[in-house]
Amino acid sequence: MSQQPHASRTSRTTAVRAAALVGSAAMVVLALQNGAATAAPTHTGAMAAPLSTSARVAALESAQRHAGAAARELGLGAKEKLVVRDVIKDVDGTVHTRYERTYAGLPVLGGDLVTHVTKSGSLKGVDKAAKARISVPTTTAAVSAASAKKSALKAADSAKATASTSRKVVWAAGAKPVLAYESVVKGLQHDGTPSELHVITDATTGKKLYSYEAIDTGTGTSQYSGTVTIGTTASASGGFDLIDGGRGGHKTYDLNGGTTGTGTLFHDADDVWGNGTVSNRQTAAVDAAYGAGVTWDFYKAAFNRNGIAGDGRAAYSRVHYGNAYVNAFWNDSCFCMTYGDGANNADPLTSLDVAGHEMSHGLTAATAKLNYRGESGGLNEATSDIFGTSVEFFANNASDPGDYLIGEKIDINGNGTPLRYMDKPSKDGGSADYWSKSVGRLDVHYSSGVANHFFYLLSEGSGAKTINGVSYNSPTYNGSTVTGIGRDKADQIWYKALTTYMTSTTNYAGARTATLQAAADLYGSGSAEYNAVAAAWTAVNVN
């Protein structure tokens, strides 16, 4: 393997705040700001407009003030209320507002929806996670919260687990809304990964309805990106801290083998970090900080997005987790990324594509919030593979050229093969190339294969080709020939579909609908790009 990265003297920049929100009309109107994204679509008006932190806060507040009017316009019941979670405004003035719902004061899981309102204030459409009307006969539970906690603890497959919380909710992601409990069981999974298992229990029968793991995991190894520039901040006490003030204040901490807490902020006397070897603890921190910075820049350049959550706030990174921990994970509750040091503590999992993958879990959590199970879980994982791959291409780092291989440096199979392949996912021995009725029963890292394959076909097309020295040969379910439209356009389509049309329960059929709508918005219905989206989905048997 080549040498790990060594940091040069860093640049320290100050973020410039953009223009503030300037008014309200209809449900909410946001101020447009200057900024351009890469690979501008034909219909640039359908692209998201950039927002400063203050403008986004004002937009959310304005949308919440109008939430009652929105609920009435949507014909929601008297006991239903809308809680604003996100607002995106397109350049043409269309506003997409993402809501959570409550019923009689109880959170509605699977009740999220997105409204699409034109510049003139007319409701253009709405995408709902649950199609059924939200209503339950009673909000009095027959089963106690203590019983629900006990059942959740029994359901947890953790090495160490304690039921920590339980709340009454309405479960709307099934065929019919029911009164339920959501219990959260925290602990450790068997490989040392933290566990935050959410278990949904019917509050009338005590039956387990659903469960999902909230800790989103990914795998990789140090990509050895060479000498890189990272953002640091001068410390008042002298020296420098690993805080990137130009990118939302991203901080990098040393857990020093621990598995809880934040750890110790990295500090250096001369602002030259790491020495390219794992014996220097700063080297892994350089990788993590560099990956976070490139990912931030990618989202800004490609989508005008101000940080992962769109609010100008950076996540933070923790390195040196546990002992010989061979994984990395995103935890939305701390809005942070955590990296292990790999087998024998010799290969920190702080690679560029892993950073892009993990931070993209944060994007999904802030937007569609795709449930981490079944087909929606596969789409969640695929989103991270898609944008992690695009971050790698965006970096244009000669030490690590972009490719459509996931974890190609880790040698997890012991024979030099990657962890996952986007051109033909089944080459890993577990992932699905094509959709079938059984896809939703696969682990989310394998059900993701359908969307990964779709994205590769949409970007590069089918058949044999060589890209950046890597050979690919992508088949199709129906034997068709698919012509790619380029990765930049594919990125734009997937991002818009994720942020404006997908919901927590979106499945593969819903993803086809969402990406077709996004392609129509960006490039026109019937355009070459629109037809390519349809062809790529058909090629993976999503019709």
C-alpha cells in the first residue's frame, strides 16, 4: 500500500454569510442568493437555490407559521398537526416543504410528507410516506410502556443492551395506522459498533410491528491521499486546533481507543499534521478532516448545499474508536462520524469515499429520512455509496482516482477484491443486480445493489468500458443497451429526487417515480436524460 496522507500547512478561511431572507408570500418565500452548481441542468430553475444559515432559519420559521394553513389545504384531520423539518426553494421559486406529523399530540412515524408549492402560491403536488388517512380509535394504550420496553430489549440482538426510552406514537408506515410504542434500545453490537435499535410495538396487542438500527454503518480503509490541505484554527493558548472554520467548524477528535464520549480535540504546535504513518495518531485525523472537507465542498459545488443538513453546521469526526475496530459509522443523534483503526490497528478506516459515504447518511437523515430497513434501507445505503463515489471523483486526487468500486483498498475478502461493485453488484457474492420481490429481505448493504447498479448505468451505460484504469462490464436485466448521461447529471437527478420527492417509506418503485419527476424538472419530460432514467430502471427490473 502507498503512504498515508501528510498535511501541509493549512489554509484558514472565514465563511461568508449570504443574503438573508427577504419576505414571505403564499406559504413561504425565500431570498435567492448567488452561487452556481456544477453540470447545470437544462432547466436551471429546478435547481435548489443556495441559502445562508440565517435565511434557512427564517424560512423554517415562516413555514411553521403557515403550517396550520397547509394542513387545512391538504385536508388533514382536526387532530393532525404539521411540524416543519426542511425547506428547499428552487431557483424558479418553487418551494418544497418537508413536514413530520402529529396526531392528538403524538408523533406519527411514517406520517412525513413533502408539499410542492409554485412561486404564485399554488399547491403543485404532495408526496406522502403514508397513503392512508391518519386516525386511531383511541390514544389510550392497553399495553404498558414497561411491557413495550421489555419486549424491545428481548428483540435486541446486541452484545450489551439496556432499554433506555419508550414513547407512545402512531405507527403509520404499515397498511393501517395503529397506536404503538417506539422503544429505543442502546448498547453495543457484536462487532463493537454502537447500537441504537428502534422497536415499534402495537400498544393494543403488544405485537412487534417493526424495528430498525439507527446507527448507519459503512466499511473502507485509508485511501492514502498524499499531502493534502486541511482547515485548522489558531488556538488562543498557542498552536493550532483541528477545527475547520471555513466549513462550519468541523472538529476532529481522538477517542484514543474509547467507545463513548467525544474524545480529545486534536492540537498541534506548528500546524503541520501527521507524518504519513499509523504510528502518528494525527495521520488518521488528517484523513478524516480531509474527507470531511472534500465532502462539504462537493455538496456546495454540486448542489448549492450549505453543509450536510443544509444549515451551515458541520458534523464532527472521531478517530481511533475501540481496539482493532474494522468499521466506520454515522450516528445522527450526535451528528458525527466515527472511524475504527482496522485489523491490528494498522489501517484506519478514514478513507475519502468512506467519509463521503458516512456524511451522506447525514444528508439522508436531514431530508428523506429513509427507514434503515427493507427497500428504503437499501436506498439509504445506496445514497451513501452514490455520493461517496461522487466525492471521490470530485476530489480529483491523483493518489486515489475516482472509481465505481466500494472499499477497493480494504481487501476484506483477502484476495484484493473490493467490498462492493456498482457496475455489477452481485460480484461481491451477496448484493442484488436487479429488483425482485425478495430484495427487501436482504441486508441493506446488499439490497442497495439495485440502486447502485441503476446509478452506474445512468452515469456510464451498459457493457464493457475502462474508466480511470478500472475495467467495468455492466449487464442489464432485459438484455437492453443503456446509454449513460454522465455522473454529474445522474448526481443532480438523484439529489433532487432524494431531497424533494422521497419520503421515509420510499421503495424502489417510488424511487423510480421520484427520479423520473426529478429528471423532468431538471431536463424536461421526454428529454434524453428523462428517457435514460426510465431505461436504467427498466434495466434493473424496476418498472
